[in-house]
Amino acid sequence: MPKYFRKGVKREHHFLKGLEKPLEEIAAIPGVKKVIPGRIYASDSRGFEIKVSRETQTGLKLVAKSDGSVQDVFLVVEGAYRLQVREEIARLAEEWTK
């Protein structure tokens, strides 16, 4: 892995509050090669939530929300695993919101 990756997650930039552990869990899902946090936006969101936004050419795009901010997260996923990764994230997301 390149120098900014640790536990499958790119750590060159910032994360939303409470997002680091869920991203490490996502990186451990079979078929996920890389987890790359993206830009952080201001928002009026409340609480914590992660959901799959859409598919990309290389994998999936997630949207993470946490108390007034939204962050894009990009996953590099092996093609055959996309559906399983999407389902596993939905299952884990229920645990993270509890």
C-alpha cells in the first residue's frame, strides 16, 4: 500500500467525527481494495449515517453524515463483489446508527 494507507484506509486528509472506525470495518469487507475519504461539506444533518450513494467505474461512492457535515467516501471494489459490499455496508450501517 502507498504511504498514506493504513488498515486499508487513506489517511492523508481529515475524517468526520466518528468515521475512522467504520471506514476500517468497511476496508475489512472482502472485495474492498481501498477506502478513500473525499471532500467534507457543511450541512444541516444531525446524527451519524453512512450509505451507498452510487456506483463508480472502480467501485462505490458513499456519503457519510455526522452532525453538521457530509463527507464523500470512495471505495475501490473488485467488480464481482460490488453487490456483496453494498449489502454488507447496509447491514453495518444499522449497527453504527444504534
